[in-house]
Amino acid sequence: MKNSTRNGIEAYVPLVGEPVVALIRKLAARLQGVRMLNINSTKKGGGVVEILGRLVPLARGLGIDMRWETIQGTRPFFATTKKMHNALQGNRVDFSEKELRYYEQVNRDNLDRIDMDVDYVIVHDPQPCPLVQYIPEGVPKIWRCHIDLSRPDRKLWHYLREWVKQYDASVFHISAFAQQLPHKQFLIPPSIDPHSVKNRPVPRKTVRTTLMRYGIDPQRPVILQVSRYDRFKDPIGVIEAFLMVRKHYNCQLVLAGEQAADDPEGAQVYEEVRAMADKHPDVHALMLSRENNHHKVNCLQRAATIIMQKSVKEGFGLTVTEGMWKARPVIAGAVGGITAQITEGLNGYLVNSVDGAAYRCRYLLTREKRMKEMGRAAKKTVLERFLITRHLRDYLAMLLAMKYPKHTAIEM
Ligand code: UDP
């Protein structure tokens, strides 16, 4: 975080060019001192944290008073919101009246902790969604959804929609997630920051040392999946695919994840993965500690020969973007936001099954040139479409569109 804050927006000029940065400066000039509050449910773990951790300091550096608050919850609250997450991504889950009332009550209990005397509020995901009713009159309220809402459980969506409807706008990653809502819907895909500890260049020697620290052989190819231990990320499917590949090719699998503070299911999924990984010496299931986590993920992604993200549901999949930025070929589930990033066969492969993942892995492992070409194309895709500068520009344009709803064009 410190890195880009110190450097500010100028640090991006060599990558994206002066015109892109000039436009961001112009948009920001119209929003000087504007107090814009983001609210989510954790500062530890997951894609939302990754994004806000970068966007907030960069916007502040541009003179926008962007803030970030989190709601606090209890274990039962997060158990319910994780169930909501699962239901919104298509699982059939039932909620009792008691659970829903408690979910609303925890939101109410957070009121005293959050200063809502601001000019805009952006609420992220379902956890703090009911806070909408407490946002002062006249303050534009935006619901930012980071999850795969392509086929939500209808019953839960029916309930949640009553809250979402009260916002002035919603933001989704891709059009497939847009819903029937009585307000504006913006499509803004997420992004990565090339200057972050997670994404900046790392010396080869450091990458090698990191591998060895985890007992991974730096001489043999590494297939990597970085993810929270979550069933939607299908870590078991990744192991099954790897075991098929391993019969023919001497390589290793690394699964790396951390425990997100608002994901109580993670520990159980990790146990199941560990039990399976322990049966094969070339399967490494790592639970990364928070300390230096981003640096470790960066090193592992750079050490990977192939990056896998075999999700069966995915809001966006920043791990895909991160892998592509490191010019690695990515094999990923053909779901959600991943399909907005990977163009089949050009900058990665999209798969629908364990067999498909194994097949693509075997194909690539024996074609070094193809992997290199694919990696180069992947990096270009991220440079053009998924860097933080594009994300910031879209956010600022959205805020201006909300501020001047009657204007079709804003004079710069
Ligand atoms: N991540 C991390 N350490 C881990 C596991 C994941 O820093 O041990 C990061 C990962 O690099 C990515 C984010 O968490 O930046 C996950 O975002 P993604 O959109 O892939 O999935 P989400 O967790 O939001 O479903």
C-alpha cells in the first residue's frame, strides 16, 4: 500500500501512458474534498480487501476524501452472511426469520461506529447491505456487488433485493450479474495494482527462496492455485486434475490460501483439502500466515509454470488477473468474471470439468513456446483492461454521473 501512496498517480504513467492519467486527474479535480465512504465487512482477506486497500490510498492522494469502514459482526452473523454468499452464488440454502432478523440487528448495532456524515456511501456485498436504511437523506447510496449473481437463489434474492432497491445505484462486475432493479446499474470490473507488494517485480532468487521455504522443488514445474479455501474455488477438483496430470508429467501442485476473517467455512474446507494433499508428496496445501502474505503470494505466482483457478462460481477472480499480469498461462473455470478476463486459447484456457483442467495442463506443460505466448497475451489483457487506473477512472466517472444525473456529458 505504501508504495503507490508515496508515488501517487504519476507512478502509473510509464505503464498506462500520460493521457490515461491526465483523464483521471481531470475527473478527480471535479471531486476535490468529496467525502466518499466505503463500507464492507472485513479488512482481512479476499478480493474486496485487495481492491479497497489500493483504491482508497490512491484516491486520497488525488484529493478525494475516500474512507473505508468495516462493520463488526459475531460468528453467527458471519455464518449467516457466508450462507447468503453461497445462496447468491446459486446454492439452495434456507434462512430462518431469526437469522434474518439477527443479520439486520447486527447491522443496526454497527451504526454508532460509522460516521455517515459524508457525500457518498458505497456499501460492498450483502453483509452491510441493510445499512442503506440509515444513510442520511440526500446522500447518494451505491451498492457494490462483488459476487457472482448470475443465478442467485430466488428466495434469498427476493429478500435482499428489498434492501438493494433502496440504493440509488448498483455496481456489478459484468452484465451477466445485472438484475431487475429500479435504479441505475453500472458495470465496473475490478482491477489489480501493478505497484502493490502482490504484483510488483520480485528477484528470481527471492522467488526461489520462497519455494524452498515451503518445501517445493524449484527445479520441477509448479501448478498453482491461490484462493481462500472455499468450495466455490473447487480445491478438491484441482487436486483431482493434478493427480491425472501427475501420472504423465513430473510436476507439483501448490494450493495456497489464507483464512478470510468473514469466512467461517474456510477452516473446514482446508481440513478436507489437507487430508487429500497429505496422501501425495507433490501436493502442497499451504495455509499462508497473514505476515508478509502478499509478498508470498507474489513469489508463488511468479514461481508457477501454470496458474489454475478452477472456480465453479466466481465474482471476478483477482487471482486470475494477478496470474495473467505475471505473464503466466491461466487455466480457469468458465464462470462469472473469469469469462470477462480469459479469451479461450488466446490468453488462457477456460474449463468446465476436472478432465478439462487436466487436459489443458498436460497440453501446456509440453509446449513451452505456447505457454510463453499465452502469458504475454495475458499480461497485455490486464494492462489494457484490468489495472487500477481504469478502475479508478470508472469510479470517478460514476460518482460524477451520480452528482450530475441530468448531464449527458460533463465538461472537463
Ligand atoms: N489472497 C491472498 N492470500 C491468500 C489467498 C488469496 O492475498 O492466501 C488474495 C488473492 O491474491 C486475491 C484475493 O485474495 O488478490 C482474492 O480475490 P479473488 O477475487 O480471487 O477471490 P475472493 O476471495 O474475493 O472470492
